[in-house]
Amino acid sequence: MSEPGSPVIAKRSGSKAWQAYRSNPLSVAGLVIVAVIVFMAVFADYLTPFPEHVGPIGDFAAMNMGPSETYRLGTDTMGRDLFTRIIYGYQLSLIMAVVVLAIATPVGVIVGLVAGYKGGWTDYVLMRITDIFLAVPPLVLAMAIMGFLEPTLLNGMLAITAMWWPWYARLIYNVTRAEAQEGYVLAAETVGASTMHIIFREILPNCWPSILTKMTLDVGFVILMASSLSFLGLGVQPPTPDLGSMVAEGAKYMPDAWWLSVWPAIAILIIVLGFNLVGDGLREAFEAES
Amino acid sequence: MSTPILELDNLGKTFEADGHRVVALDGVSLTFNRGECHAIVGESGSGKTTIANLVLGLMPATSGSMRFNGVALPAERTKAHRRAIQLVQQNPLSALNPRRSVGASVRLPLDVHGIGVSRERGARVAGLLEEVGLEADYARRSPRGLSGGQRQRVAIARALACEPELIVLDEPTSALDVLVQARVLQLLQRLRQERGLTYLFITHDLAVVRAIATRVSVFQKGRLVETGPVESIFANPQSAYTRQLIGAIPVVTEEEAKIRNVIRAGTPTPLGTE
Amino acid sequence: MAEPVLTIRDLRLAFGSRRRQTEVLHGISLHVRASEKVALVGESGSGKSVTARLAMGLLQEAPTTHASGSIRFDGIDAIKGGREIARRRGNRVAMIFQDPTSALNPTFKIRGQFREVLRSGNPAISDADADRQAEAALAEVSIPDPKRALDSYAFQLSGGMNQRVMIAMALANRPALLMADEPGTALDVTVQAQTLKLMHELTEKRGTAVLLISHNLGVVREFADRVYVIYRGRIVEHGTTAQLFHEPRHPYTRALLAAIPKISGGGLPDLPERSPDFENPLIVHEGCGEPAGAIA
């Protein structure tokens, strides 16, 4: 350790993490995949060849056609362009993932922070509730909720959100318990800072790496879960283009019209892979930073 | 000269775990005078850390009481008490939040206690950093880029921001290299003199005590073994345990070795050390 | 003069990719003769621990570490034959670490760990013989009830007891060299003083050479015959303990000695509050560093 005098130029901590991220080609590949998918999903109306195929109207003359010049990935049983429907499927998947995580993350993070920092009875009650949710297998829980409610897009998101927040509560609870032992928390306490300040201004910033990493990894998993639900007929209903339903529908025509379920399945694979690569890259980058 | 700032009266702390009762502090009565650097010395299990925690109000005492400036210290501290009694911790690496700037850490007490006007606080932070020997632009830095000694200076600046009367220094230099330690001790000495601070200096290092403390209390297994002005403790330690502690110090000069050997031999002598 | 058991010559170590490297050791040369007690003293980040690790063959070989120079022990080059050193260290080189409690395996009783140590020196030894030797070794480090200690886990013993167990284990196979990396720093001062005394007595009695790695000049003064002062990856001064403490030549050594609070009083050392001039690496060489290869 050197004292004042040895010039240490403190770099912004972000740049080191970014350098570490950039050095892994897989992480960069993941970022490219995610960027391309998000771009196409956002501008689906302009980038897809048959935007009108998003609804129930197709071209029955061109039903069940294999990949061709006009329909690069082929058409479905109603003569709709598969490529178009996959891009809109991405759009829907991303919207679902964003909505689910936008609700589940704050709920779980706040529960974890409060339980982890306050301890005692608060900890006991909050974490037992969390444990109850965690004890039920996620898909079963979601199916139970969906069996109860009408299978609509909104209810699907609700069901997934209900099973998602406890994982954030658990994660942040553990991070908070560890951070609460750090000297800077003791320092804030002895200085007389409020509980709100300590939880949200001192501990929360140190949870960001864990939260961001998990959220990125979760985008893929939420999409997978939503697809599973709709594959089982419990999620989004036709004619809304959904990757899971497309795989389920197409499975009936296997192997003759293979393109009906193979392309949507590959599409799911790519987006889940992309987000997983980014998530892993982020985790490594944050580790390199500290 | 000797106005008491903190008085411990028969202070005790017992922990219970799995049916075992551990007496961490066994009825200690002790007075800390204003403006002194009062060292609490002992090895692990001596109760020195328990004293720090009780004085800071981080845990309730099992028995006895404390008085601060003549008034009883309540278990639930008032904001004024929190402000008046500050802490500098042992581990400078963990004492600063890695995701907040140095300036934000030093500014926190100013915001909490409403010290100064909001828009002047930046200048106040700069002043505090300069007072501990750092340049004002350290405020914008992240603690990650700082050395152990620099971080400890920031932690001292944060404690000073409260304008405290008493600072509990919990092994403040034991994680630092010897050259850095010497400069941080100098800084602490200067601040005490300039600001009229009182230190409760917790340490296991008797050589550091000799250099910076004005008064020493030696603890063993939760009990006060010996207390007195630093010169007399080193010149004529009364208890066998104090002699043992001084005898164990690895020294670097022959002069020190001589003193130590006399103390080891165990015969109280009127050995002058100044 | 006795033969050196350990000779380190012009040891350099760099981390980083092939293109961008940061050198942390800039040519360390030192030696330890048979039954000699040598200390390598420096502050954190000086390179003292990494030197010890290299010498023990403990530094993980990775594409990002680049070592050059030579570390010779018993005729084996530790840089090239890291694995060979590791294989032999059970009987010829032993090591004692800073925190004895974490250096012992918490999931096995002392007995099993001791047998393993003895077996690395003598693969044919029977359990009964091993236990007998272990008991004798523990008795030698003044452990009051060796049988009971053997049937304990490390966490059931105090830090001081664990340190004694570590010393007994380290010396069990009569190594030629003992490397002690900040021994007892994690312990209370009185316990530390006792274990150092014990280590000194035992190694003296058996003629074991010791390389003591420490940041504490007081410990060094009491333990070592000869001292190397390491600063920022360079040996800046070396000499006998008496010389070094009596007449330190390099400004860094002088500053270190001055900075240590003394029990003889005199208050705080009068140091400049800001960086002293020896922190400028350019002048470090002007001092009294042992030039590479200046070993007798």
C-alpha cells in the first residue's frame, strides 16, 4: 500500500468492466445477437415482408409452403409468412420479458433488501413467504394460476411474474446479508444515517451487478417459460404470433411441414442463447471489476 | 485539565449462545478525560471491542451505565449522541462504500445532521479532505483507486465531518504498513491537538500506545487489569499480565530491548524512560 | 561457510499478456545456507510473498505469469521443475503459513493430517508408527496432551495450539529448509512471541535452515541471523541482523526503522507526512541492493 504521493488515477469503474466484457468474444457475440433481435422486433412493421400476416388474415393460396424465394422460411397453415410471424413473436416475447421483469425485479429486490438488512421478525416473515413460492415448481405454479384465470396475454404475464419475484428476493437477501457485514454499513449507522438511506443508497448500489446479471439471464428464461405456457395452450391465444404456440401448432404437421415448428424453435434457441451469453459476460465483467 | 467526558460505571456485557454464557465485559468502571488519547489494550477476548460497541450504542449493556458529559447515555441513542461519538474502523478496505464516491461518503454526516447549508457542503467536504492530508479533488474519486492509508484518511475525514467530541479508534492502523501507520498516527495526533478531540484508542499494539496514548487501560478476559498514565504503565507495570504484554513486543533497538528485559524480569523498578 | 540450501538468482516475475506486462519482481537474488535463519522483510506489495510462493513452487503456472531467473533448491530449479519441487517439499522443504487455523483442513482430525504428512516423507510408515511419531512431535512443541490433540479438529484447538501443530507437522520430516510466511501474524502478541521462540529453538536444535517472510522488523531482529530488505520488487539492502539494525544504509530501511513506534518513548517518529524521496524508484538502486549474482 502506498500513501499519498503515489499518483493513482482512479478510472471510472465502468470502463474496467467494459474492457473485461469486450475481451470475451462470446459475450460480444451475445450482444450482437440481442441487438439485432431487439432492432428487428422494434421495427418489425418496416422490416418484415408481410406485416399484415400478424393477424388472422393469410394467403390461403400459399398455404403450408416450404421455404422459397418469396417466403424465405415458408408459410404456415393459413398461408402466413413464417419469418414475419417469428419477428412479431420476438416482439411479443420481449414485451413480456420486459413487463415481467419490470414488476418482479423491484418487488423481489425490495423484499430481499428489507429482509436482509432488518433481520429478526421482518426477515423471518418475508423470507418464509418467499420460500413458499419457491417450494412450488415454477411451471406448476404458473399452470395453476392460468387454470384459474383466463388464458390471456396479461394473465400469462401475471402468472410468470408471481413465480419470478421470489428468486430476486432470495438472491438480493443473500447479497444484502453479506453487504450488511461490511464496514461501510457500520459507518453509515454510526454516523446516524436512516434505514432508508442505508438500504437504498449504500447497499442497493452494491446489488446492481447481481441484479443486472440475473435480469439479463432471465430475459431468456422468461421467454422460454412464456413459450412453454403457450406451447401447453395456457398462454397467448391465436392469432397473436407467439413462438411457443407456433412450435406447438407446427408439431402436428411434423415431419412433412417441418418448417412450421423448426424455425420458431430455432428462434427461441437464438434469443435465449443471446441473452445468456450477455448475462454470463456481464457476470464475468463485474467480477473482473471488483 | 481533567474533565471527564465519558464515564463507565460497573459496565457489563454477557452474551448467551446455545445455553453458554460468555462474560465479555465484567463490571468495568473507568473514566475517560476530555482531550486525552486513552488506549484500551488487550488481546482477543479481552473485551476491548465490546467496550467500543457499547460506547457507540451498537448493542445494549447487560448491566451498569455510561455517562457522557455527565449525562446518562440512553440505550437508544439520540441524534446528538450519534453525532458526538464517532468511529474509525480497523479495515480501511471495507469502511468505504466501493460504489459511492469519496465525496459522497464524507458528505453523508453533513446531510444526516444538517451541518452547514446544503450548497456549501461540497466546499466543506473539500476542507475536510485537505485537513486529513488529501487533495480536494479526491472527492470525485472512487475508493477503489485509493491505497489503504488514503482510505483510512477518508474514513477519518468522515468521522470529523460530524464534528465529534469523542472518536472511537478501533485498531485504526493495524491493517496498514508501518510507514503508512506512522503518518496516520501523526495525523491523528495533530487532529486531537488542533480540535481538542478525545480518543478511545483500541489496540493490541503496546508500542503504538507508547507513541500516541496519554493514558492506558489494560484489559484481560473482560476485566480491567490496570489503568494509568502511559509513562507509569511502561515505567512500572503493576500487573503480571501487563508485564507479559510488554515483554512480548518485538522491538528494534537495544534501548527498547533493555527496557523490555527489565519488565520481563518482573521486578517493578523506577526505570525512567523519558 | 555452509552450502546454500536455497539460492535465488535474478528472479523476475511479470504478469500480463505477452504484449503488455507488469513486472513485479525486478531481479531478486538471495540465498539461505544450511542451518541459517534468514529473513526477507518488506511491506505489503513489496513482492516478498510472491517470492516465497515461487520458491515453493506454489505459484500457479498460467499463461499470464512470466518468471525468469533461477530458484535452486537441492539442485532442482523451481521455476522449471515446479512440480518436482512440489513433490519433494514434504520432506525437504516445509512451509508455515500466516493463519494456522485455516491452513489445517477443517474436515479431518489432526491425526489423519499428521499421518499424511509423515507418509509423504516415508510412504511405508505404519499407522501405529506414524501416530507414535506424531505424539512425540506434538510433545516436542509443548502440546500438553498430544493424544487428545491428535483426536481433535483444528477448530477445536486455539490459534496458538494450531500454530504449534503446524510447526510440528512442518518439522516432522526433518526438512532442510523451513519457509515461514508471516508466522503467527493472525495470533495474539503473546502467543505469537511464544510460537516464534518455539520455532527458533526447534530449528536451532535440528539445524534446519529458515527463510522467514515478514513485515515486522521487530520479529526479524529477534529471529534472523541475516536480513534482506525488499522494496517494490527489489532487494534494497541486505546484511547481518546486527549490521542492519545498527547501521541501516539504505534510506528506505532507515525510514522503516524510524517509523516503528518505540516502547522506549520519544513519541511519534518524525516522518514527512508526504511521500519520502525513496519512493522514487529511480534512486532505489543507488542504495545497497545486492547486485545480481553477488552471492558468495
